[in-house]
Amino acid sequence: MDPTKAMSLLTRACPYLARTGMSALQGLAATGVNVPGASRGLSTSAVDEARCSVCPGHTGQSALLAKASQCPVVGPSIRVNDAGKTSQPLPAACPYASCNSIKPEPKAASEVQPVTHKTNEAVFDYEGMYQEKLAKKHEDKSYRYFNNVNRLAARFPQAHTAKASNIVTVWCSNDYLGQSKNPVVVNAMKTALDTYGAGAGGTRNIAGNSALHLRLEAELATLHRKEAALVFSSCFVANDATLSTLCSSLPGCVIFSDKMNHASMIQGIRHSGARKHVFDHNDLEHLEQQLAQYPRSTPKLIAFESVYSMSGTVGRIPEICALARKYGAITFLDEVHAVGMYGPHGAGVAEHYDYEASLRAPVGQRISGSVLDQVDIITGTLGKAFGIVGGYIAASSSLVDMIRSYAPGFIFTTSLPPPIAAGAVASIQYLSASQRERYLQQTHVRQLKDDLESAGVPVVPNPSHIVPVLVGDAESAKAASDMLLAKHNIYVQSINYPTVPVGEERLRITPGPGHDNYMRARLVSALDSVWSTLGLRRTVDWERLGGRCGVGEDRANSELHVGWKRGVENVWEDAQLKQAHDFERARKGGVPITPAIPETVQQIISAMA
């Protein structure tokens, strides 16, 4: 057998040898050494095979066999004492014993006996496997039920259920600012639909690259003050494709991932095949301990989020960027649950850190030294605050071009339809200029958190727009959600494992600009009633139990994981909300800011005149 082929077989058969490079194995095979007793623990045939198959004609002890003697499985059988030991076979515990580490060459196709497919042969029970997997979901109460909820554009945030006459108020939508029904957005989509049709017609490489796609990417690059941007079909795809492509390309890359990162980031990290470390949520000391294990020359990437969607906590962006600089890493920041809602132009939490500087600087111009400028790669979505669908990355032009050229998730999929791109452009431009929606959302969030605290309903503390209400049990969380919908005509989805850890099941509430005082009062009353009816734990009960995920814990302890600035309760500070309010009042000629989003194009035009 050819020596190189023999060594290839060895390394495939034995994971221990596989850790030794091929060049090193070739050197070992070509070297004869004398290791006392090295061959006495193997049968003569095994020694002969090690000599002849790996190094034909070599009469001395093979250094490759000496290497094998270091194996923790077969080593004891090789390294026997010189005196009085008889030959022993390879230990039965070794999964490679039956093949003696080298499998015979496959037979020629003409020699292979065809498989017989007898009619009475048992077939794998596919349906049984499906049912078994589903049974496990039902057993641990993590099975997902989808409610039939049809949001009404003219009455948002209201919707009807399967029965059109049954009107409910939606309190858990990710259409955070109601942009999906904003007439500016809808009209832009209608115009593009009439002009370019419904679909893109192909991938970006084949007939699917239009002026609207290029315009959208230019708008996103401008929003984040980066050199370039790239649009994907969703941000799940953007995260998966970017992380897997980038980190598999960086030689020896090591990824550092926040424990609470989204599934799309976890998927991308897994697909990259790179080594990874998971650091405790927002724990800078833990992250630094992991980074310090590697030299600065090792390629590294830190993946984290700005707003964590199920807890509402905020990533420590400036501190993580500082650690990245110190240890030679690049940063990958997911702003999915922040774009549109934070910063004076809606670029996200990274922009919000430099709120005043962002207000003064021309749109799109780089602000050297700003937090936004320190982040290497930003990912975001068009499907939440912007009210459309799709995802994107924004970064340097070379990185974006590399992902564009190599990422299968971008290359081999149909591009976004032109009406989607047109609506996204309109939404980005609108929210970049308007503070109205952000002001209303943030004031409604504050009011609801205060009301729930007064009612003793346990809210997971955080500085963002997410209002997570802790239940602590999967079955009870679903029961609470069902009761709100059936009895109070309020839709709030329950969140269970694996989206959140077992024991931290919750209801996730997202107040928006359209939720008025009456709706909020009804929600608080309904939650108070459901908590009493089901006997769910209130804040004081969690305090007696020692607290969970910030509820019932002392402020100093909860601040360790909520993020943002120490001693500052909300990302949107009082002075910033006042500035947003005064800006909108002046822009609209002193007209009061009301909760309802304008219903007609004429109202929008009048308001922006």
C-alpha cells in the first residue's frame, strides 16, 4: 500500500493520530527508533502490519508505532514491561480494535454484492420518530401553539382573531413603532408594486439586483455611518451567513459569544466550525479571562447584542469594544431589537451612546471615536421597528464585499422583492427624521412599567422598551396568555424554553406608539386579575424566594446584568425625551404629540410640512 494512503487511513480511523499533522506522520513513518518493549505488547501480525503497511521494507521499529504507543487507549497494551510479558491483543474497549487502525481498501464496484431489498424487511418508522419528538415537546410543556391574529392596519395595535368580529388588542408585536401601516411606507410599496411587480425575479447575481436594492443598502450604510451594507432575506440569515463565512475564513479564529445571544448567532458560530467560548451575560471579567488565553495575533471575534429581546437587558458595548482593542479582536453587534428605536436617527443603542454628537454631525458622516465607530460589524433587521422584512449587515466596504462574494446565504437565494426594498427605504428615511414614534413608545413603556410595579406584577428590570413579566413555569405562562386572550381580548404571547431558561418563563409585552391610556389601564387590570385567578407569584413572592433574573433582587445585584450605564435607569434619559418632544412640537408647528399614528397620506404630508 502507498505510505501516504496508509497514513491517511490511519488518521481517519484514529482520532488520536488525527491530531498529528500529515507531515509529522510522514516524518515518523520514515524514522526507525528503538523503544524498549514497544512492540512486545502487540501481536506479531500487528507489529508487522504497522511496519509493512506504513513503511514497507523498513526493518527497524517504526517511529509511527512509537507514536501510537502514546495513545491513551492502546498505549497500555504497547507499553508493557520487558520482563515476563506475553503478547496481548488490542483492548476491546478501543472502538478501532476491530480494524487494527487501518481499514482495507474498498472493493471494486464489480466485486460489491448488491443489497437485497426483501419485501418483508422492516422499514424505519419515520412517522413514529416524528410523533416521539412531538410527544417530548408536549411532555415538557415547550410545544408551541400559534394564535390566529390578524393585525388591522386602520386600527393598529388592534387585530381580529380567526373570527373577524372578535377584536383584540395586541401587546406583543415586534412591529415596535407601527411602521407596517404608516402611509408613507405603504404608498412607497404600492408605487414600487405597480412599477416593478411583486417579485425580484432572481438572486442578486441573476436578474435580482435593482436600483431599489442598491438604494436600500446605501441608506443602511448612511444610517450606521459605515462604508457599506448588505441586505439579506432576514437577519437570521444575515447572522448565520456572516458569522459562518467570516469565522471559517479567518485562520484559527476563536469566537467569544454572550450566553444570551440569539439562536441565529449561535447557528452561525456552529456553522463556522471555529473554536468558541461562551461568556456569562454582560460579564466583562469572564470575557476578559477568556480573551487573555490567546495571543493578540490570534484572530478573534466577540459576538453580542445591544438589546436582548427576551430580557430587555442591554449589552455593554463601549466596554466590550475596549476589550476587543486590548486583545486584538473584532466586534459583531446585533442591533435587531434596537434599530429604529434608539439614537436620534434610529441607528440603535451604539448611536444612542453619543446622542448629542450624533445630532450635530451630518447624517452618514463618521464620528471618529464614537461607540458606533468602534463597532466593526453591525447587523440589523427591517422586520421589526422598520415594519417590513429582511436583514442586513453594515461594516467596512472590504468586509461587506467579502461576505457578498463568499456567503452562500446571500449568493444562492432570491433577493427581496422591489416593493419590500422600497418600503424599507421609506421607513428608514421616515424614522431617521421623526422622533415622534420613539418618544411615544418610550413614554408608554415607562408608564406601563410604573403601573405594573404598583400592582405588584413582577417585571424583569431592564433599561429598554421590553417589558418581560416573570411567571416562572411553562404551563402557567401559557394559561395566563390564554386567559388574557379568551377573557380580556388581550393578546400577549407566553415565552417558554428554549427561548428562555426553564424556570424563567414569562409574558413578553412591547408597548408601542399606538397604545393609549385606556388600553394600558385595561392591560394592567387584566394582568392583575389573571395573577390572582391563577395564583401566580408577585414581586414580593419572588423576593421571599431570593429573586430570579432580576425580579426580587437588590438593585446593585440586578444592575450587574441589565447593562447600560450604572445608575442610569433608562437608555432614553429624561433630557433626551424632552429634546425629542420639543423637536417634534416645533417641527409640527406646536401640534401636541398624540398616540395615534396618522391614518392618511395627507396627515403625514401636513405633519411634515
